[in-house]
Amino acid sequence: QAQLAESGGGLVQAGGSLRLSCSVSGRTFSNYAMGWFRQATGKEREFVAAINWNGGSTVYADSVKGRFTISRDNAKNTVYLQMNTLIPEDTAVYYCNLDRTILTLRTYWEEFGSWGPGTQVTVSS
């Protein structure tokens, strides 16, 4: 079972930027697509972005397209989420997870039983 550790969250003003990191252990990182998800208080968890095993393919939720960039470093077993032009609606706990492909990640993520602790992002207006 993979161990996931998110970091990099914090409090930022609207229009600002943050870079989240997620380190993975317990799996061969380069064999898996990685994804970012978020859950705002009182709302269901939602998909944010995903990247395939070698970084050659990415996909984003419409709400973050053009503002967020997902990337990965297979040598460091780490996936990143660069978040620019943040808005208050981006306030949430951000989580990462993994699966074999972007397609299976997006299809089955709601069934995943194991998640990391997440990292809190708060955007003030």
C-alpha cells in the first residue's frame, strides 16, 4: 500500500501562488499516474489534476485549467501542483493519490480507501 504525504499548503491572498508537493513511498512511483484532489469544508472531494507516469500527459478540472500546473519528478518520487492566480474558491484540503493510468485514476478515485493527511490551502479575499 502506498504512503502519501502532502505538503506545501498555507494561507495566501487572492491572486497569490502556492506549490504543493506529494511524496510517495511503498510503490514504484514511475509505474503510476498521479492525481491531485481537494475537499472544501462541507463539500465532497473533487478531482483537480492528473499526470501520467512520465509526465507526458496531463488533465485538469475546468475550474483550475490555465491556473494550476501538475508535474512530477520520478527520481524524487514526488508530484507537484503549482497553483497560480488563486481565488477564495480554491480553499480546501488538497490530497494526492495514484493509479495505473489517468483514466483509471479519474474513474475509480472515489473508491480509493487510502489517502494521505492532505495539506490545507486557504485563500483570503
